[in-house]
Amino acid sequence: MSTSASSFARSGHLPTLVAAFLYFAFSCCIWVLNGAMAPFISEAYGLTPAQKGLMLSVPIIAGALMRFPLGVLAQYIGRKAATLVEMGLIAVAMLYGWLMVESFSDLLKMGVLLGIAGASFGVALSLGSGWYPPQHKGLAMGLVGAGNVGTAVSVLVAPPLALHFGWQTVYAFAAAAITLPMTAIVLFAKEPPDVDNHARLREHVACLFEKDGWAFSLIYGVTFGGFIGLTTFLPTYYYDQFGVSKVQAGQLTMLAAFMGAAVRVMGGWVSDRWGGVNTLTLVLVVVAVTLVLAGMADQSLALTTLLLIACFAALGAGNGALFQLVPLRWPTTTAVAGSMIGEIGALGGGIVPNAMGLSKQYLGSYMWGFVGFGSLAVVMLVVMRIMQIRWTRTWAERGGRARPALPAGANARLPRAPSKRGLQHE
């Protein structure tokens, strides 16, 4: 194990990896800021459940849609420079929130601006893993992806700050805090030498012309979409459903969000050995069961919290497992395929707050929001189990493990990745 760790440390540029992790962690922290402060915001403006759901979904959807433009910018000015431009825009957005938000419509505009922080995923992973060879790139991506822990920090830290200084002042603290990862990027990050990030629009969207691309994106919509959507919504749920304090609502959410972020790397590690399909099968079953049970346990704070912690552990493992499969399916275009899958999948997070708000407002209970998203996990489980029959005949071993390396000169029956000469349709 120590030899493997030493090999990993020597194979890339560790300062860039750490700086990319900090950049992604701070971005995630800011991305879910409105969710962390939702009980304060809702009280200030007297929001209905449907309005709460809309307010919380806007940053998620905006962040997903902004990922591609940021990736394009990174191609023209470099990944390091793109991160600095993005963080500068985040600082300006936070100042807008501090000084200019005075109504619900302003709050929705602020949600769009928070989406700037949510655009960081693809560039962060590409920057951090770009120095590492293929055999270590997956681990590097997993370590940067663990920056999801920033969501747990946000729901833990933002409510106490809002309580003592006012919720709009928290935006000012966020503007100041973003200077820390900016400094780390300037001082320690170096532009990676790989050119995998330099792809044309046609190559970026190529995987969406294939059934596998859509299957991966929709599964990621359940795993990562569920993670970010629930993290954003749970402070509101705990406060409204169980009557805990605003600070306690954030603390309870932190328990689940931290579990999801921490298990992401483990999910990739387990998938390497057990297989990504096997891991995702277990993940989707656990997600469906725990969400339905959490919806039914709406009178027990302790049981709800335990079920959500288990759900988030599964979601985190699912995020790691899915990105164990991506390099196997698109071995020569991993970064561009992963970027598009991440963008489409993140849109799934916008479903959760809206579904919860509409369920409460029109059906009188949050339960049906939980049941609806749990049902979506079951649908994706069925789709994956059907499609994996072909996967294990073409590009993966049984269960979704990587195929053994072939001897020199041997031919492998692998699907060709989309190339610059044209798209490979199924």
C-alpha cells in the first residue's frame, strides 16, 4: 500500500492536486450556500414550499449549465487561468448578494450567480488529474472530487454565521473566503501538460449520441444529483418537519453530506476490485430503500437522520463507482466524456428541491418527494442491469471490472471512442 502511495505521489504534481481540491471544495461550499441558509431566507421572505424548492433548485441547474462554458474558456486560456477567472466572478457574485438582494426575485438572480461556483467540477478534476498518468488518473480525480466535502462545511458553518451576523452578511464572508483557494492556485498550481482537455464542441457532446452516454448521465443524475439536491434541501426539511433550530438543521445535514463526500473515493476503490456495475447495483438499491423509508419515518428525527446518512454513503459511493466505469467505456476521451456526463447528471439535482416543495404544497407531505426520487433510482437500476449485458460483452469484465491488459499486438474488441473524424453511433 505504501509503495502504491509512493508511486502515486511521484507520478504527478501534488501541489496542483491539493490546490485543485481546495478550489473545488470552496466552490462546493459556496454553491449550496442558499440551501444552508434556507431557513433564514424563508423566514425573511415568508416563502411557500414551492418557492423554497424553486429557490434551492436554481443554483444547481445554473451550475450544471455553466460547466460547459467554463470548460470552453479553459481551452482558450488554460485551466489554471480559468479557475482564477471563475473565482473572481464568484467574489463579485457574493458582493451582489451582500449588498443587492432585497426581494424573492433578487434571490433567484442570486441563485443564478451561485451557479458560477457549481461550474467548477470539470475544470477542477482536469486541472488536478492532468499531471497524472492513466494508471493514477482515476485516484487523482477521486481525490479532487472529494472536494464535495465543501457542501458539508457550508451547512455546518453558514447557519451560525447567519444567526450572529445576518444571512446576507454570510455572502461577504464567502467573498473573503474565496481568496484562499485563489492564493493556492496562484502559488502552487501549474498548468498540466496533457492535452486531453483541448476538444472541440463535437467531441464534448459525442458521448450523448450514444445510449451509454445517456445511461451514465442519468445514473449520475441520481447519484450526484441526489447528493447535491438533498444537501441543498435538507436544512429546510429538518427545520420545517422536525422543528429543530436553524443551526441544528445545518448540523444534521452536515452528518449526511460529510458521509457522502468521504465515501466517494472509497466507491472508486471498491469498484476497481468488485466492479462498477456491481457497486452501482448495490448503491441504487440502498438509495431507493433508504429514501422511501426516510419519507415514511417523518415523525422520527433519529431514524430519519440514520437513514439519510446511509443514503448519502450510497450516493457518494455511486459517484465514485460511475467514474470508475467512464475511463473503461471512453478510454481515449475520458475527460471530455466525464465532463459532459457530469454536466447532464448534475441537472438531476434540480429535481430534488422542486419535487420536495411541490409534494409539500400540493400533497401535504414531503414523503412523496422522497418516494418519487427513490422510484427514479429503481428505474435507473433496471436500465443499467439491462444495458450491462452488452457492456460486459464489449468493454468491461463481468460486474464492470477493468479488462486485463492485453499482450503487445493483441486486438481488443472495444468500442471506438468518438474521434475528430466523426461520431461513432451505436
